[in-house]
Amino acid sequence: MNQIITQKNNIHTTITVPGDKSISHRSIMFGALAKGTTEIEGFLMGEDCLSTISCFQKLGIDIQQQSDKIIVHGKGLHGLTAPLETLDVGNSGTTLRLISGILAAQPFCSHLTGDASIQKRPMNRVAAPLRQMGAVLKGNDHENLFAPFTIEGRRLNGITYTLPVASAQVKSAIILASLFAEGQTVIIEPEATRNHTEIMLNHMGADIKKMGNTIYCNPVSQLYGKKIIVPGDISSAAYFMVIGCICKNSTLLLKNVGINETRTGIIDVLKAMGGNIAVQNQSTVNGEKIGDIIVKTSSLQGTVIGGKDIPRLIDEIPVIAVAACFAKGTTVIKDAQELKVKESNRIHTVVSELKKFGANITETEDGMIIKGGNPLQGCTAESHQDHRIAMSMAVAGLCAYGKTMITDAECVNISFPNFYDILNNL
Ligand code: S3P
């Protein structure tokens, strides 16, 4: 499907973005491992999270939709059953990495696969610590693990592990394996990454503590099903934060967005660029902070983004690059080599697509350099079947002169199924 986008200004509206993708995945997985019912409100019905539901149904978990809620009938820590079919995670790296931590400890064997993009995403980062814990993961190439692969469940032992890359997915896989392991597991993060796993598991009865950059996971005998309210996804809200800043004469109010500090790098960066953005009505639901975000037309300046801020905004870099095209001066994004192993090589796809709009943008080894301030011109932009590239280019198109066409535009269904409806109604 192709999507046409035209320029818009004078936007004054209130938007509720769909549920957080990271929290939605975790609510299904942890609900499956808990005793009793987990009732999920605000679950993201995007393709990635539906892949997680389908995998856990194949592992014997009853998961039902009841009006606007998802109900997971958990079977406790030892209730999963051997899947009769291959578990297909589709495009979802979060499903593949996190489920591997769980399956590594089950008394059965599982086969895992996914789409063409997932088959290129590195799994060594998960296999290395899980193998140290005693797990058996077997792919076509033992040195470099990629999907499809097989996990033979084993009895695991706790380890102390320093993550070589700051990755919440890898951290979460180890934490999940630790639930089944003998003894304590200790994980040291090079930089803080999103902590939704720790928050939700503790909410369900786990014993996970953080001191500095070290996470201590102590085994517990049981997790308990809970009601989970999923906050709006700040990564989805980010597109509208940038629209609010760069479209002329506009004010956008984004309701009930998750503002967990491990995710709010986008707000800090837009503020540092001179963005007129504020958080109101803060509260906490199931351990996660939420708030309303108000954003108004701003005159943005270039900035430097790198270091420990990168994990706090890793998924927002494509749309930050769009904001930087509309900012005066130079923006440098560095230390972001992880972008190369996302749904697409996002350093390359962002730079090559924004160039088509006439942006002055250069690819570097670990990020990009953007010289902003010149108007963008509508063009035909490819999504590379990457949802965040499609949405970022749609934001560029909304603020560029003329008409923009996004090709393979339907990939937004991965994380934000009603994205174009909201965009068209602005
Ligand atoms: C996610 C963690 C991040 C992020 C991904 C979702 C998660 O990946 O890019 O979209 O839910 O844990 P890494 O932790 O591998 O950087």
C-alpha cells in the first residue's frame, strides 16, 4: 500500500496514542507465567504484540479478548506446554529475545522463526548469556545465531553477566531465565535501559532490585496475575511531539502517555533543541509513570545526542532526525550504532530517505550529521518495511512542500495501526 501525505499547518487537537508496545508484550508473557488472571487494559493491538499472543497460545496459554480488554489465564511459572508448531514471532525482536529467556528453562524443545528482517537480527547477544546459564540454542551456524533456531530447555543456573551492549531486550531475556534458575542472577548494564520488565515482574511478585547499574534477580516460587493498565506509547507519541514542534501555528495535547524516565529521552532532546513541550497531570499506574504532553510550534536549534541518552531514545532517532532537518544549525547523533540492527539499518534508511526530501544529512559510522533549516520538498519515500521509518517519513511529508508518497506504508500496523487515520484527521 502507498500512502499520500500533504503539508499541514494550524493543527490544534488532542490525541490518544495506542498502548505501549514494550509493556503490552510483557503483560502477555508475564501474565502467562503468573498464577491466576491478568487483565490488560489499553493493550496494543499491533502486529508485533499479536505475534506474542499467538506464541503464548501455542505454549498452551488461554488468552481471550473481552470487549476492550485482553485476559490472560496464567498457568504459573511451570505451566507452559510444548508447542506443536514452530513459534513465529513475525517482525518482533522483543518477542524473539524475551521468549528465548523463558524457553531456555522449559522441560521441552521449541523451534522459533520470524520474517526476513528478524532473520537478520543478531541473536548471539541473547544466546551468549543464556548458554552461560546452561541453555541450549541451536541455529544453522553455531558461531552466529540467527532465526530460525531451536531451544532445548535445560535446568539453568544463576550467573553474573555484564551486558556488552545496552539492550533492554537482552537484559529482559536474562531476567526471565533467572526466574527459573538456581541461585541469584546479577546483571550489569553499561547504560540504563528501559526497565518495564523489572517494574512489571516486581508488581507480580518477583524479587528484582537495582543498585547503580547492577540488577539483582532473586528466585521466587510464584508470580501472581494482576490488572495491568498499559500507558500510551511514548515512541508513538514522539511522531506527534515532532509534528507539534515543526508544523506552523500548532498545539497538540497527547493524553496518558508513559513517561518512565528510561524512555523520556525524546522529551529531553526536544527541550534541549528549544521545543515548547511540557508534561502535565502526572500519575502512576502499575508502577509506570504516565502524564499528558502538550507541545506547541517551536523554533528548534541543532543539538548533540549521544552516550547514555541513546538507550532512552533509541526508537525515536528516526523522527528526531526529521526534527533536526527543521532546526537551525547542525545536529550530531553519535554512539547510535545499535540502529544498524533494528527492523532495518536505521542509520542508512533514515539518511537515504531524508536525502530524497532534499535534507542535508550525512551517514556516519555510529549515527548521522544533519544540517537543518532548509525547507524539505515532498517526494516518494520508501518505508523499507520498517514501521518507524514509514511514520518518520510521513512526519517529514506533513511538513514538507508538495506531495509525499510513502511506499509499503502498511508496516505501521506493527506498532501503530491507526497512525494514518490520526494523521489524516489532524
Ligand atoms: C525494546 C527494547 C529496545 C527497543 C525495542 C523494544 C523492549 O531494543 O529498540 O523497540 O521492549 O525491550 P534493545 O533493548 O535491543 O535496544
